[in-house]
Amino acid sequence: MKGVILGISPRARIVDITHEIAPHDVNEAAFVIAQAWRYFPKGSIHVVVVDPGVGSARRPILCEAEGQFFIAPDNGVLSMIYDGSKHKVRVISNEKLFLKTVSKTFHGRDVFAPAAAHLSKGLSPAKFGKPIHDCLRNFLSKPSRLSRHDWAGVVLKTDRFGNLITNFHIDEFPDLMQHSMELRAGLERINRLARTYGETAIGDLFAIVGSSGYIEVVVNQGSAAKKLGVAAGSPVELEIFYE
């Protein structure tokens, strides 16, 4: 992919965000790109290739959001971009932008990379294809309310430390620190929401607001994923006790 990009656009500057997304895990990829893109300068082009539907009828798309661009499969991987910003999406239908031979198994190389390279050289987004308004969305990015006190959520990602990053964002629960809470994950009930790791002892299981703003289930210097037997995609529940 890098060779294709540089072959078309030799001045392109290529930055790797990660190559560690779990295979086929669109949800994890959606979370990772949503956390990273705002730290890049305007005009950046993000190529997101987590594409279990490669070779199928799923569409390649170009998304514009807040002065940045995203080239990806239409499989929900940009859902959190759609949720958090004004955006415009086009289907990439101009086959002149692809490599001459397009394989059924590596659209990252044959479709997405050359499209990104042409965009970096100043080709207008209008040349890529028509606007579309029916992009696939992944609704796991938002928790669902079960009652006045209870919400059902999911683990968006398990990081390399074994921390469980849930889809409960602190912005949606701004008064959480002022109330007792219980977060249920696996067979465990977590009642402590710490402000810092330093408030806890080694081996303690607790919840904390991570750098992304999402509530995480963690073990101080340990793996919550191993302790709870929980992974990305696992259900979690949050209950807030209003006195």
C-alpha cells in the first residue's frame, strides 16, 4: 500500500496509526480512528482498511469531516466519525483511480491506497463519485438505556494492558462522580470509580475514565480482560444510584 501511494504521490507523508487491530474487528477499528483523527492537521487523509467484506458488494467510500478525509469500506468503520462531526460521504466509483488490476482480496492496495494518493495530489472529491446518504452505521458505539438508572453497553476495545474500554462516555454521565455506581462486566460487579491509578493498590479492580473519555474497567498493574474473562464485544451494564 505504501509503495502504491508513493508511486502515485511521491511527496506523500505516510504515518502509521496502528497495525494491531484484531482481525476483522470493525468495532475496534471504528474506536481507534475516532480517537486519533482529531489530532492530525486539516487536510489529512486517513486510510482505514479493516475490511472483512473485501471483494463483496460493499462500497468503497470517501468521507469528508471537519477538513479531513477518510477512505474506507462502507462497513460501519466510520460510524463514530459520523456520530461526532458534520460529514459528507461519497461512493468511490471512479475506477480510473484504482490500479489497473483489482484483486478480490486486497482492496487496501488496489482501491483505497491509490484513491488516497490521487486525493493527496489535489484531485477534487467530486471526481471520486456521487454523494450518498445511506452509509452503514454501527449502533454499538452508543449505549442503550434500560431504565432511569440502568444502561446496557459493550466493550469497544481491549488494549494491550488488558483494560476494557466500554462505550460509556463520561460526557453522557457528567454527574457520575457524585453518585454511587455499579458496572457489571463478566461475573464481576465494580462499584469503584477512581480518579487516578494512584488512588488504588496493585491488583485492585476498578473503573476509571480513560484518556478517550470512555469509562474503562481496569486492574492496577494487571489485566482486567484476563481477570474477568471479557473481550471486545462483550456486554456491560452500568447502574447509577441516585440518592
